[in-house]
Amino acid sequence: MSRLLFTVVAAIILYGSIAGPPAAAGVVTLNQAVDIALNKTARGEMIDGNLEVAEQNFYARKINFYLPEISIKGSVPAYSVDESYRFFGGATEKRLYKTRDLGFNSFIELNQTLITGGDIVITANLLSREDRYPNTRSDAPVGDFINEITRRGYFGFSYTQPLLKPSESKYTYKNTRDDLEIARIARFEETSALKREVIETYMDLLQMSLKLTSADAKLEAADEQARIDSLKFLDGVISEEDWLISTSARLDAELDKFEVETSLEEKRRALEILLDWSDDDPIETVDPDVPGHFTGAAKHNMLNGWETSTLVNKARYEYEKAKREASYRASGHGLTGDLTADYSSGQGYVKVDGIRNDIDTKGWGISLNFSYPLWDGGSSGAQVKAAHLQAEQARLEYNRARQSARANIGNLINQLDVGYRRLDIISKQTDLADNRLKIARERFEDGQISSIALQESRAAYLDKRVEYLEELKKYLLNRNTLGSNFTDQ
């Protein structure tokens, strides 16, 4: 039974030791990966698109205070026929009448918002009609019809100014202005979040690549030890229990390598998804350089600039919007009014059975209107109260952001200082591990140590590099988080 077990395990060891050459890959640096994610992926385009929408909304509102909105409307000539049994015109009894109309109407409208909050609407209209209807005069022959042609153009002007309440146009303009600033901050936050995902995934992929190399070294050492123990077991030098222990360690090392390979592929696919990678070659990563640490002056400026951090600015804009909403709702609940003035002028002619009559009309008016709600079941009051509660909540969020911003920035700066120092120490430890590996390689070539000891030294060096990359990942992520507090970083 023991011999059979030995044969099976030996076959597993031999099969597991076969590995193909690594596949060719496309080399992408960390900076290149971040640039691709931000500028060449669908997610990056969506982030920019959200800001673009907010910009267009704001500029559309802003420009309307300087240039009017212009619209042209019209209809194709409309033809209608009506047959009905009724009184028509001056008829004294009901008869069956048939009318025929052909009409066309179009107009140009200019809508101008004023800085006072009022609105001016200017319209230019053109009316063209051709009507045919029964002649109901008492002296008209039976079955006689009248043909009427109308050509008329007219101009209209209207001005409206709200009173005792905020202007809706100015209210909307200020909201879209704040929405634009919030969208800019949101874009910066989303960009920083995307950078964080790329950094984390990229560094994880680097670590997994080193862990796989380390797992290969450990598997090779465990494989060599299992082969030696197998020979010792056959010669009766060691017991079956000792042989099974080394064989089990060999299988554990193989399992560890399999798990690392699986994690490596998962991280590679995750990075390819983040970058919308379409190349046939897989992504190959390279160790990034450690960015220069913040100077004392830079850290001082960041600590003193907490009031303009993205967290505080976003909370402030949200608070301003909530206050404006509460004020707008409250002012529209009581006594409100508006001033309206209009003027119109029209010219044209009406031709009836070839006889033309020119038309020249004018009209103007002015009105002052007020309204005061008496009772609506409390719905308006509830809306006002809800708006004030939202404003109060926004104020609390704003104060909370102010209280936490400086502390968060200070903590991040301290973590970066510690991380930068740890990177320096681990880098020196990695150099020492590299020197030990070189010495072990020389001693192996001289026959002073076994290949197992050499592979153990190699694995120790690789593990130290993995530790360095883990510390570098933390440093880069903390640096990205700190930079996300300031849109000018």
C-alpha cells in the first residue's frame, strides 16, 4: 500500500512540475494605466460627460440673460371642409351649409430673461387664410357663396416682472450655477476614485506576479525536498511518516501556487476591464517609481487650505442650494404678485369677393396682479417646512465637513510621512535580501549549499519585494486620497 501511494504521489509531483513559458505581454506603466482609464475608456468618457451636461445647462441659463431664446413655429397649409345643419351668420332658419377653409399660420418668438428676474416675450406672426362660406344676406341668391382671403402680419410684446417673490429665472440660474460647481467637484471625486481603483488593481497585479515567482521558488524547493525524501524512504533512511510530511508540504506548495495563479488572472482581468483593454496580449506591469514626497511648505499649505477642500466646498454648495430652496418656497407661500405689460400691432388686409379692406390694429395693456392663498389643506406649509428641514440638514452636513476636513488632511499627511519612512526602510531590507540571494547563488555554484537553500533565499527576497510593493501601494493610495481633497493638486 505504501509503495502504491508513493507511486501515485510521485506521478503528481512529476506532472505538477511541468510549466510552459510565460506569454508575451503589453507593458503598461502605472501612469499610462491611469491615463488610459481617465481618457480612453467608456467610464472616463461618462465622467466627463456628466460635467459637460452641467456646463451646457449653466451656460444655456446664463446666456439667456444676454441673448434671447428664439423659436420658430408654423404649420403647413391646412385645408378643412365642414357640412352641417345649423344657423349660419344672419340666417333666420337652419339650413344645410358647407364651408371650406385653407389656412397657414407661423410666428417667430423671442424670449429674453432680464437680470431683474423679469421676462420679455416678443412675437412676430404671419396669418394667411382663404375661406369659402355661404352668403346669408337676405338679398343673396340661394346657394350663393362668399370667398374671403385674409393676409395679416402682427407683432406682439409682453413684459412680466414678479413682485414680492424671488424670480424663478434667477432662482433656476443660481441653482444651475451651483450644480455646475458641484458637478466639477463630483467629476474630480469620480476621477480620484477611478485612479484609486487603477492604482490598487495595478499594484495588486504586480504583487501577484511576484507572489507567483515566489510560489514557483517555494514549489521547486518543496519538490526537491520531496524527491530527496522519496529516495531516503526507498533506502529506509527515513520513516513513511517523514516521507508523507514532505510530500504533503509539496502538495501544499503546489496548491498555494495554483491559488496565486488564480488570483493573478483575476487581477489581470480586473485591470483589463478598468482599461477597456482590447489587445490580444495580456497586460504586463512594471514597478512604479516612488513619487517625490511633499515638502514642508506643501504640507503647510494643505493644512491651511482645508476650508477650500473638495469636501467642504461641496457641502457649502449643497447648503447654499438648500437655503435658496427654502427661501423660494417660503416667499411663494404668502402674498405674491406680478406686473404685466403688453403691446401688439398688426397690419394686413381682408379681400371679400375681390373687394379689399386694409387692416391696421394696435393695442396695449398693463396690469398689476396679487394673490394670497387662504387654505390649501396645508400642502404649501408642508413644502415650506420640508425645505427648511432640508436646509437645516445641509447646514449640519456643512459644519460636519468643516470640522472633519482639517483632521482628515492632517491624518493623511502623517500617514504619508510614516509610509515614506517605511518605504525607505523596507527598500534597504530588500537590498539586503538581494545581497543574501547573490551570496546564496555563489555558494550554490560552489556546491556549499543545496538548491533548496537557494530557492528559499530566492523566495525570501521575493517576499520582501512583495512587502515593499504593499507599502508602496498604501503610500500611493494615501497620496491619491490626500490629493482628492484639493482640485488643484
